[in-house]
Amino acid sequence: MSMAAREAAGCVVLRQLQGGLQVLLIRLKNRDDPRLPKGGVEDGESYEQCAVREVEEETGYQVRLLPYEPVVVEAVKNKRLPVLHLTIRFFLASALDGSPDKRKDRELVSRVDWVPVQEAVGSLRFPEEKEALEECLKLFSAQGLAADL
């Protein structure tokens, strides 16, 4: 069986409102399930650079990475050949500026939403994304990062 490996990076972008903590999610045109913004690392690009670029392309938001180690998750995608072993680094981030109107990936991304974190945990379909969100939320609450947002 042929297997390919791919490195990717993305962000768990959080914001604190009076109603509670929210996370930035995207929806792709060909699927209705929400996802965390992420994508493949390009040649010569660091994981951090990739994460920031992907979030801006997919959501229209410029983000600031918070000073914590990324949450690393792995997934095996086997619906098509070659089977893909994916390693994704998710960085905890806050939005600096931007809006969904500024996103570049309009062909791929149909919607960008700020979603209450508990709703997001329940609605993410891919186990690796749910794990990344849960781990970032643990980090967030353990470190008392609300001031960083």
C-alpha cells in the first residue's frame, strides 16, 4: 500500500466576548461540516508562517500567535490513494484585524463563523481537529490567557 506524508499547520483562533469564548471556524464549499483553518506547509515556510498564512487566506483574519507550543495531532486519510499520513500543528492565536470579506480562498471556503467553543467541540467532525481544539482550550484555561485576547 502506498502512503504519503504531509505536514500542515493551522490555528485555533479564540476571542473572548461577554457571552463567552468563541473559536473561528470555516466551512468548505463542497462540505457543510465546520473545520479549523489549516493547510499544507510550503517549501521554505515555517510551521508558524504556514499557520498565519492559511488562516488569513481561508478566513480573511490576520492573527497573532500566542507564545505557547503548538498542539500536534496526526491523522490518516485513506479515502483515496495514496493513503495520506498527516501531521498538523495547531497554534493558539488571537485575531488582530480582518473580516471574512477579505478572505482569498473564496473558491474553497464558503463560510467563516465565530462559534461558541462548546458548540464547536460538538460540531467538529474530524477527531484530530476536535482533539486540537480541546487541547488548546485546556492550555488556554490553565494559563489564564484571556488577557492575550
